[in-house]
Amino acid sequence: MAKQIKTIGVLTSGGDAPGMNAAIRAVVRTALNLGMNVKGIMRGYAGLLQEEIVDLKSSSVSNIIYHGGTILYTARCMEFMTPEGQEQGAEICRKHGIEGIVVIGGDGSFRGAGRLAALGINTIGVPGTIDLDVACSDYTIGFDTAVNTAMEAIDRVRDTSTSHERCSIIEVMGRNAGYIALWCGFANGAEDVLLPERYDGNEQMLINRIIANRKQGKKHNIIINAEGIGHSTSMARRIEAATGVETRATILGHMQRGGTPTCKDRVYASIMGAKAAMLLSEGKSNRVVAYKDGQYVDFDIQEALQMKKDIPEDQYEICKLLVR
Ligand code: ADP
Ligand code: F6P
């Protein structure tokens, strides 16, 4: 039987995501209930290397569940990408009596967690990213809030776009993944949705559609463009020149990553955070908590990082069908 861990750490890494605070709260409260001490590691792996480590009590995570962002702050840390940085991180954990860490972040953060696990620090990953691009999990903390924020913003752009009888290209986040774009494509009834996984660069097709839509009497033309494709401003310029329809680009940007987490994000984050603390208490390491096929499960980190996921083709086809 694995030795019972006495002290764990928790950190948030990579881009922040609404619901991360609920996950931190769940890790802390579950661990304390299981008889473990908890330390908060500030600013992801950067804070670990700087030994920015604080004790967390149950009251430390009071009144945070409804706040966006992360109370532990987050960072991207190049130094931790090196074997020396990882060795130093493991050494600092040992110095502070941290035997296990919950890493809340995306794939990059899990790569770091895998390195720490190989160096003897038990690690459990929790998928926290608005991008939904963690292949082993059907859900990632922050996605629901981000798509709802983007959807509401796009509704507003649509009002003004319709009033001026313009075309609008609205760029949403997602890094190389098109999940936010696809969901907004559905939810906002966009005339076109451009996904990095599918877009072939055929702007003429967009132009033809705008011209055809105008002939049919459509007053607006919303194109959701994913960040992974980008170039929304120059695209707007070319489309306006080719169609004669006034065209504006709106890049939603970081507003999609902030704000009060939705109920769904709070609940998934709470369960995933609690499961991560439970796994550490059971002596498990090098695992990622995931939500897969309606169940909360966990996977080996390296196996999880090998997995692939793609935009479901049927969903993409239906999304396009609904505006034709
Ligand atoms: P995300 O976790 O959202 O995918 P990043 O890819 O930016 O975000 O990764 C967050 C951090 O995780 C990086 O800044 C770095 O500190 C760490 N990290 C990423 N890749 C690795 C790696 N291959 N080895 C060790 N640490 C890594
Ligand atoms: O991973 C979350 C995310 O918001 C991506 O959608 C985006 O590509 C990236 O982070 C932006 O990162 P930064 O905040 O460093 O500009």
C-alpha cells in the first residue's frame, strides 16, 4: 500500500480559466478533509521555482467559488521546460515537504506535471482551459463560461451589424482549436464559421455566400473566425473590397477568459478538483482527471497527452446546414 501523503500543493498554470477558483477550493477542502495539509504554489511553475508557497486553510478558499481568474495567479514559465528547471522544482517541493501536486491547466501544464512525477513528486492534472483542447477529456474547466461570454458579445455585435447592414467577422479565442468558434457558430446562428481544423483558406467561398445572402435579402452576415486562423482585420478589408458590403472585424480577445464562472464550470471544477485530491490521497501519481463519456475518470498523463480529438464532423455539418 502507498504511503499516505501528508502535504500536497496546488497550482494553476497556462491561461487562466473561469472555474479555476472552484477547483482550487475543492482541492483544498477535500485534502483537508482527508487529513492532508495543503500549500498554494503561486504563479504556476514560475512561482514554484521562486518558492512562492503559502499555507492554505479551509478559510483561505472561502468566497472564491464565484470569482473568475485564479487566486493563485498563473504564469507561463520557460525555465520549467528545461531538465534543470524541473530538477529544481522537485527539489523545492522536497524542501517544503510537498509530496504531491495538483496542476490545474492544459496540456502544456500536464507535460510539466509528468516531468515532476518522473522526479518523484506525485502529480495529478485537472483540465482547466477555455479552449476545450485537452484530448482525454470531453470537458475542460472554463469552456462553458467562455462560450457564454463570447455568445453574448456576438449577439451585441450582431445588433449593430444588422442596423448598419454590414458584414461582421468576429474572432474568438481557442488557440489552435475551433471549439469556441463552433459553439458560437451554433449559438449565434452565424452565416459562416471558420475553424482551424477545417478552413481551407477559400475566401472566395465566403464572398460568394455574402453576395448570395444579400440577394436573398439578408441584412447581416456574421462570420465567426477562430483565433487559430486569425487575420480577421485583413480578411474584412478584402471581403469589403470584393463584395462592396461594409465589413468590420471584431476581435473579442481576453474578455472571453474572465468573468463569473457559470454553474457548469463551478460544478465540474469542484468535482474534478476533489477527485484530484482523492487520487493523491490514494497514493496515485502521473494521472489526469477527465470527464469522458459521462463519467469522471483519470488517465496516465503520457497516455492522455498522446490522445487526439477533433471537431465532430456531424456537428460542423449541422452548424453550416442551419444557416443555409
Ligand atoms: P497550457 O497548460 O494551457 O497548455 P502552456 O502550453 O502555456 O499552457 O503551458 C503552461 C506551462 O507549462 C508552460 O509555461 C511551462 O511552464 C509548462 N510546460 C509546458 N510544456 C512543458 C514541457 N514540455 N515540459 C515541462 N513543462 C512544460
Ligand atoms: O489557452 C487559453 C488562451 O486564452 C487561448 O485561447 C489563447 O490562444 C491564449 O490563451 C492567449 O494567451 P495569452 O493570454 O498569453 O495571450
